[in-house]
Amino acid sequence: MDVMQERYLELLRCPTCHGELVLRDAREQDGEIWSGTLYCGSCETGYDIKEGIPFLMPEEHAEG
């Protein structure tokens, strides 16, 4: 199974404003990012990484 890796960061953009995403509070193992937050400094929105999967859905479309 492929999980989030740091090398993917340069490819990802904020789905809300298309700003650059920065990794925060990451838990990494063997080069794989298993949890943390992808944070957009432009619109100050954070997107969780859970079990190696980044959840990049804008909040207005996420299930409650």
C-alpha cells in the first residue's frame, strides 16, 4: 500500500486556494508519513493525514 511520502509534498496544493502545503506534527516511519497535518499558510487551513492518507477535501464538502 502506498502511503504519504515527503517527496509528494511539492506536488500537492491546497484544494481551497491552491497555496503551498507545509507538513506539521508528522509521525514518520521509514520515509513514510503516517500522520500529521498539511497546512496552507495562504488560507490558514489544515488537512489531516491519517494512517498514511492525506484528506484534502475542503471542509464544506466533508461529511459531518
